[in-house]
Amino acid sequence: MNKRLSTVTITTKNGPLVINEADYDPDTHTLADADPDTPAKPTPVVEPVVVPGDVQAAKGVAPEYKVQQDGNKHFVYLNDERVSGVKGIAAKGYATGGDAWAAIMALNTSD
């Protein structure tokens, strides 16, 4: 999983804008929530919490899906357990890893 970068919100003529903290230049940018006389420190980024279990139980929190190959088939795993009985995921596996990831993405975009 990718590590999240720290961000800050600056003001622009078009409204607030979130940028990477490493790109923030106090001589060029103004923090959105800062008092103009007192520069504010950027708030630290809190890592997201991963909740094990079913997609509906973890609503709003990203589950950890994986695709693993077994023979010539690719299967979807959630928290190191093969997914079965979930609508939209083929219990018999997929021909390619891309097909398995497409099924995962379809789950994540449906309500």
C-alpha cells in the first residue's frame, strides 16, 4: 500500500487548494486557516484505519483486497481470506489478474 504524504491547505484566488507539505513555501503560499500575522504549522496526517470484515461493515474504510494466482486462475482475497459468496466476485476465479482487479473496483464503486 502506498504511504500517504502530508498535505496542507493554501488559499488561492480560486479558493482553498490542498498541496503536498513538501511543496509548501511560506514565502509564496498562505495557509488557508492561518492568521496572516501568525504562520500556522501544518496538521499531521493520520493514517487510515483498516477494519477487517465485510465491505458493508467497513463502509467508509478501505478494505485490503489482494489478487493471488493459484494455478492458472486469479482469486480475490480480503484480509488474507479468499472471497466467496460476495455478489460481483467470481468464486471460480478469473483468467487474468486484471479481470480480478476489475471486479474489486466494481465492488468499490457500487453502493
